[in-house]
Amino acid sequence: MDEQHKQELKEMIKRNINNVLESSMIQGLGEPKHGKIRDIYFKDDKVIMVTSDKVSAFDHVLDRCIPFKGAILNAISVKMLELAEPILPTALADVPDPNVIVQYKMNNLGIEAIVRGYVWGSMAKDYETGKREKCGIQLPEGMLRYQKLDEPIFTPTTKAEKDEDMTMEQVSSKIGSVLAEIIRDYSLKLFNMYSNFAKEKGLLLIDTKYEFGTDDKGSLFLIDEATTPDSSRFCYITEWEDKWPKIQEELKTGDYKNVSELLKAKPELKIEELSKQFVRDVLLDRGYKQGTEVPKLTEENVIETALRYIELYEIFTGKDFDLETGKNPRERMINNLKKGNYMG
């Protein structure tokens, strides 16, 4: 993204700083299942998923909304679900509004099917503290944060308020061994397909999560969101290729115990992600620690976060940002739901 386009987008975000969908609660659709940034409604054989412009980090919903975020997440998810169709059917039924996705109702398997291609995130944190096992998979010695794994690995978790790692044996106990192997295989196939798609766009897909459901006949479907900035980590290939060799050289000096220690001394080597990790990093830089009050986002933080989401939208769609969400996203959304006969 060139500097002029970036400045134009920042000005556009600033103009729309208050044109956000703060709540995904909608009277007239019944009692929803509440999520951190979404509310899910059930109507006949459909699931109506309303995505707000809220952002969450460290299990907290932050005080400020990010302009266009909900619409961007939905647009990327729809694109990714369409790409998945040759591999596995999806539950996608309709997109009546930029902030609303409608899917066919499925029996959710209750598993967060996570696939990792790199030593990153919580896995890197655990590894640096000496843990050499992830979801029953033994990890070799000598690995570093940001390192590419020889092969992507399947690291499922429970689907709960606080997700817990699961081994394949635990997944098998929950849904049966045959279905457990099927979702592992599909997760790895999807990850490889999306990785290749991301590479064509100049990005690395670092890790992601999928959810699966079955219909009344037992057929398997990909459900919920797919490979969005909120469910995945991405970075530019050039960013990784530039910094990863430098990180390896620094660690060879013996001056640093691990990459996290190196990054404290040389923060310029941190590999920048195109995900909501940016928000987490902002909070950490401002002194957030678990159990303390979450710092408030500044207007600059909000604009920069929105820019990250728009950047990914433009990369994945191959076109300039063109989502018109209007000055009153909530009024627009309700009108569109009425037009689609989802509410009276």
C-alpha cells in the first residue's frame, strides 16, 4: 500500500470514526446467543450472524469500535468460504447486509479446529517456557518463535469461554475417532489451500481456526467464519523473509535466551502481523498485564487498527476499499434484514 493511498484511507476512517455498529443486538429476531463481537440468532433452518465493529483482546471487549471492521470481517469470510467449496461444502446461505451473514443451521461439533504453520502466539510462548508438547504432539528441541514448522500441525481446542487444548484422543472421545480424523484432514487441506491463496497475495498464513458442523443426514460442513483477521494470523512474506534471518543470527550470539528476550532489546525485529494482534500489542506496550484494567484505545490506535483490516480487505479482494456502510449502519442493517424477510 503506497503512502498516498494510506493517507487517503486514514482520512476516510477519521471521517467515519463514529459511524460504527456498536451493538449486534436486534429486537425482533428473538433471543440471541451472545459472543464478544457477534450475536447469533436462530430463525427456522437459518443462523443469522450479526458482526459488530467491536474488538476484543485478552478476553475483554474494548471500549471503542473500529470503523468498517464488522463488514470487512464478513466480506473476507464470504470470500474464504467460497474458496473452500471445492474442498468441503459450507453452510453459507445469504449475505443480506455488510454486517450480516446467514448460514444454514448445523449441529456444531464444538471443536475449535486450529492449524499452525509456524511457532507463533501461545505455542511460541509455551515453547519459550520449556513446554515441548502441543495437543499431544511432541515438538523438537531448538525451535524458535517465528520459525516455520516442517509441516502444519493440527492443535484443536475446546469451544468455550476459555478454550483448552485437546489431544486427538480427547477429540475422538467427544465426536468419535472417524469424525475426529476427518476434521483433522479437512483442516489441514483447507490450511494448505488458504496458504497458497495467501502466498499469491504476498502473505504468509501463520495459523488459523475452523469450525465444522453436520446436517441432519450427518454430512459435514464448514461453518462460522473462515480465515479472517480475527480467526487467523497473517504477515507479509517480505516481512518474514527480511527479519527471520536477522533473528536467527542474533540468537546465535548467545546474548539472548530466546526471541522474546531479543525483541525487548531490539523491538524493530518484531514481525508485524496483519491481524488483531496489533491491538494486543498496543495494550501490552501501554502496560497491560493480566488482571489489570485494560487501557483505552486512542483515536490513533483506532485508525491504525481499521487501516490493518482495510489493508487485508484490499489484498484479498484485489480491489480498492469500496464498502459503503453509511452514516447509520444500524438503521441500514435493520432495513436490509426486513427486505430479506428475516424480520417483520
